[in-house]
Amino acid sequence: MVKSLGRGMFHMEQSIYIASCAAIAGKKEGEGPMGQCFDRVEMDSHFGQETWEKAESRMQQETIYTALQKASLTADDVDIILAGDLINQCTSSTYSLRPFGVPFLGLFGACSTMAEGLITASLILSSGAGKRCVAATSSHFSTAERQFRFPLSYGGQRPPTAQWTCTASGAVVLDTETEGSPAISGVCIGKITDLGVTDANNMGAAMAPAAADTLTRWFKGTCRTPNDYDAIVTGDLGMIGGKLFMELMMKQGYEINPCYHDCGAMMFDSLTQDTHAGGSGCGCGGSILCGHFLPLVKSGSIKRMLFMATGALMSPMLVQQGESIPSIAHLVEIVSGKEND
Amino acid sequence: MVKSLGRGMFHMEQSIYIASCAAIAGKKEGEGPMGQCFDRVEMDSHFGQETWEKAESRMQQETIYTALQKASLTADDVDIILAGDLINQCTSSTYSLRPFGVPFLGLFGACSTMAEGLITASLILSSGAGKRCVAATSSHFSTAERQFRFPLSYGGQRPPTAQWTCTASGAVVLDTETEGSPAISGVCIGKITDLGVTDANNMGAAMAPAAADTLTRWFKGTCRTPNDYDAIVTGDLGMIGGKLFMELMMKQGYEINPCYHDCGAMMFDSLTQDTHAGGSGCGCGGSILCGHFLPLVKSGSIKRMLFMATGALMSPMLVQQGESIPSIAHLVEIVSGKEND
């Protein structure tokens, strides 16, 4: 069962444990500053497949297999898989999961999917429904570029505010039994926020207000402050959105700068990798959470952290129709084994 | 809390009540045999908007408002909204919900979304997370045709197996308090099933095996038979898929024919409305559940029913790449107030 902390905000009365997790990334991500943290860096951006879409599916599938293997599990041990991605009709997830034969709930939260999956899985497990869930997501530079921007061969110019969709995937195995593991202790479901940004090449600016809304609600609902956390991590606001987010939080009276990290800003060396405002995509936050932060929580280096993944809930068609970009930010509180209560 | 009945199958120990529901449909749907059951039939297929996509968003938004009004509620009374649709990046839902300011979880289950939303909301409420959720979905003939098949002005020929995407929306308000209302007493989460159908104009055939898998699992897990139900309802298998589904169930030893209905087959008069194998789309099952079946459960005419919405989890791009169509069927057991236990 869970306890309400406010609207859409809940404290887990029984800990939901992170039994294992895995991250797989592409070549460019492997060459960046985070390259060492992934379970695997795949040099073939096609992942042995004929098309980019099938490549992304394969990457997500292998990430889930890896996470299960690390916990000595197979798909048969999983009650429910929750997954989603950026690609039309979430096919990266549906084709990825086709061979698993596991009850499946499809999610759409754009780049917020990793957090949305962790929240939904945690609440479902808190109801007593099953013992073990997997939450997974992925993104691929080549599937996303041609769907959201231009065909790769067009060679479109990217403005300085643009981010680079990461080729990466993250998967988390959640259960109610592996005591001592990192645990999800609270969640906050985001509200759709839209301050009128219409520039699809400046997603960070569109998403920053959603992140600020969610984090402010969390601090108020829990009476916590940035000082209570070793790390406050956003998914892919990037350099520009991350700066805006810190400013918005400062206006609310919260100085998060000392413990703030953004996975999009961490993923690449923007000076040498030509990635402008940083990484983006569902797989960006998903892979750095699973490859970098969760191991730090497991080792106890991080005792208590917030993972907030933000999503821009738009499509190219609605932007072409002159619409602004609605965004969302979902928040998950993760504590180390010693901090569980 | 819930009790497990098998993998991905759960019985609600505390009833999750259907406090209210609403259905809005378009002109053609209003002219069909079910025309009288909707809360509103809108003669303007643009719903007062400039584009089809904005029309679908507006329809879904007004359906949610209607459902809330029928329960004398406003959006402020809702803890979480769960919604999804067929359109790329689920924008019909995200733009629909933008003004509500309610914590939002986006779903992608294609035409299974109404059932996926009811399942996810029921499990979340069973965890104690909040008191009231809304599950909603929609589809629109004109948004779906141009996205999945051809531009409307192309005038493409439709084969006899093709179905007609309904312009319709359904929304359900779920809570833990309105005793005596129809209630969700059990759920079964679907598994992705793919028997190799590659014809995007024969979705019913692609989805029938998923429905048979879910219903067979449910009967085995609960030790129930078709005789225990006044109605077993699928979302949009249509005439061809529905017939296949009955045959597949017969092979499993279950004769469902006497109580079986398919919302896609019910929606139109195929002889006079030129709709071939019947209606389809998330809004098809959603609107007929909310407009026709739930009122029958409320009045006690139906004491116990199963609502199964099926979804084809493909995209035009993956079909163009030669892939077959993975499908899913999610099941919800609904009982009348007098049957609650």
C-alpha cells in the first residue's frame, strides 16, 4: 500500500526494490564521458538489424535480457513489463517485447518514460499485483532524427539549442523481495505543463517548467529540501533546459545547484562531440540512471536521490499545426538499502 | 489490495467502482444502430477545430468533462488521469488533457487502450494511491485514415476485410467510494501475440489470437466459463475477427457465442453504411462500453460482464518493413452493484 503525500504524490509503505538494472548504449555514447558506465557499448548502430527501427527494438530487448540475467532471472519470472519509447505507436517496445510472452502495459511519456514506468510499476506492485515488474525504455538517434526532424541523408543544420537523441536503453527489474537493494520510496506523477514554447529545437526550454512544477510540488508535499538529497537528476533537459530549471527552482526558493545533474548534459562532451545542448531521448535518462546512478545508490555513495525524467508530449504534426509543446516531468525517489524505512 | 489469480491476472479485494462514464461520437456513428446510446453525437466532424488532430483532442476533452459532470465532479477532484490514443505520440490525449492540470500517465495500447486504462487505474487505486482516477481514450476516422492508410482525398479502395475507424471517445471515472455502482472486480493484462498476419487491412484477424489467449487464461485462472457472464465483449475485432475469435475459443473448449458481442460489429450497419468488416479504433470499444454496456450493468440488466479491448501494436513503417502485426488483448471484469463482493 502507499500513503498519499498530495495529489499524485505517494510514499511507498512497503519498499519497492530495484533488484537489478542494465544499460546498453551506442558507439557515440560509448565515446562520451559516461562511456564506462554502460553494461555494453555496441559499435554497430544497426545492432545487426536491417532497419533503424528494428535496431532500436533489438537494443531494448537485449537491455531487458541483460537486466534479467544480472538478477539470475528469465522473462518467465516477470509478472508485468511496462515499456514505451519515442517512435510512432511505440513499436520499439512492442516489437522488442514480442518474444517475451510477459503481460505487457504500453506507456507513452516521451522522454519521461523511464520515470513513468518506474512509478506505474511501483504503484502496481504496491497493490499486491505480482511480485516482479520490469520497466524499460529506449531511444535511437537514427529512428528519432528521421521521425522528428529530417532524414539523416538530408544533412539538416542543427541550431545551438538542439539536443542529440541518444542511442541508448535502460531497463530496471523491480520487486517486493530483494531487501537491502536500492528501493523506490516515493513517486510524484507529473502534470502536463505548457508555457507556450513552439520551437521543437529547444525541448529543454519547453520541459524545464514541467520539471520545476513537479519538484516544487514534491518539496512542498514532503517538507523536504535539496539538502535532503545527494543527487537530484533530470533526464534530458540538456545544458540550456537544465540552467533554466535551476533558475526556476531558485525563484521557488530552492537552490538545487550543488546536487543537480542532468543526464543529457552528462552524456556527451559537447565541445568535441558536436552535440550542442546535450543528449536527449528516453534512453538518455534511462541508460544513465541504470548505468551510473543506480550503481552509486547500490554502493551507498548516494543515500537518497530524486530521478526526474521529463517528456515533450508533442508530435511533428501538431508543431506544424502551430501548437506549442506540452511537457511533463515524473519524479521517483530512490534510497539506498541502508536508508530504507 | 489485489489477489493474484495467475500471471498478470488479479482479483480486486476492494471493489473499484465506476462512478460515472461518458461517450461522445461522430455523425456516422450517430447514424448507426448504436446512435441512441451516446451522451452526444456531434454533427461537425471538426468539433469546431481547424484540424482533424485538434478535433480528436477536443472530442476526448469534452468526453472527460461530460463524465466528470455526470458525477458532479470537476478535474480538481481527480487524482490521476490515464489516457492514450492511436495518433503518433498520443497527441490526441496529451493536447486534450493540457488544460486539466491533473497528474497524467500516458498509455499506448492502440485499440486496447480503454481496457489498459481501466486495468492500470484499478491497480493504482488498489494500492491506495488516490481516491479517484479517470481512464479515457478516443479515435477519429480522419486522423487515423491519413496516418495509417491514405490521405482522405486520395480515395483509396478499401478491401472487404478493412474496418472503419470510429470517430468516438469514451471516459470512465473510477473511485473507491461510490458503493452500489458497477465495479471492476478483476483484470487480466494481455501478452503480446503475433501469429504472423502482415495485412494491415485485416486487423481483426491479427488481433483475434490475442483475445483468445487472454480469455482462455482468464477462464483457466478463475475456473469460470462463458455461462458465468451475461456478456463477453470485445472492442473492435469486427465481423471477421470476431468470427475467428469465436472459433479459436471453441477450439479451447469454450462456446462463447450466446453471450458474445463485438463493439466494432455493433457500431455500424455494414450493409447500408459501407463500413465493410465493422468499426475499429480506441474510441469504438471505449464509446460502446461507456454508452451502452456500462448503463446496462448499472441498471442490473447485465450482472457480470467481461470487456476485452484488443490492440494491433504496429505502425505503418514496421509493416512497410515487412514485419507482422503484434497484438494484445486486455480484459476487465465488471459486475453490477448487487454482484459486488
